[in-house]
Amino acid sequence: MFSKSKNQERIDPQQREQYEYARARIGQKKKLMRHFIIFLAGSVFLIIINPVLGYGNEFFIKDWFVWAILIWAFLFLIHLFNVFVMNRFMGREWESRQLELLKAKQEKRISELDKQVTKEVITEEVKKKIENDSIPPKRI
């Protein structure tokens, strides 16, 4: 009577997994865009520092900002490759396949070990039976 209705919709596990995956992908893309914006701002800053203000001309190589921007651009391209290319090949589906392969290997190994243990137990039982049958009973 006094309580509000607690009609909460439950999300099934598959939808929850898809939601978490989408959320992680959005986070990756957001970090990539942040990296790109910082790269642009940093590049402009380096261009202002070296050619315009002349900072670093005495103790660095001439036009060192070009090398700094090229190295940073290379790192950004690696980040871009990681987000858009590597994730396509090594995404959620790849992880699922790898998990299934590992589980199959483990099950195969467990079955091999089980067979080996069973064989050893049977061998031990046969040895005991042979020993029991070969020992003559003692007379009192």
C-alpha cells in the first residue's frame, strides 16, 4: 500500500554481455578520440615552441619538433590499429573460440588421465589377485 511498485526489468545474461561489450568498445573509441585531440593540441604546441619561439634550437637538432610529432603520430597509428583492426580479429568471438579450444584440450587431457588412472588401478587389482591366488594358505 505505501511502497512503490518495484517493477524492475531483468536483463538476460546474453544482453548483459552485449551491453558490457558495447560499453567497452565505446570506451576504447573515446580514449582514441581523446588521444587524437591531445595529439593535435600537442603538435600545435610543439610547432609553437620550436619554430615560433625558437626554444631548443641551441641544444637540440634543428626542427626537432618534426621528429617528436612523427614519433607521436606513429604511436597514435598503433593505437588506431589496436582499436579498429586488432579488435576485429581478436574480439569477443575470437576470445570465445579460444576459450572453447582450451576447454576441449582440458577435457581431452582429463579423459587421458582418467584412462591412465583406471588402467593403473586395474593393473594393481590384477597383481593383488595373482599374489593372493599364488600364496598357499597357512596350516595351523
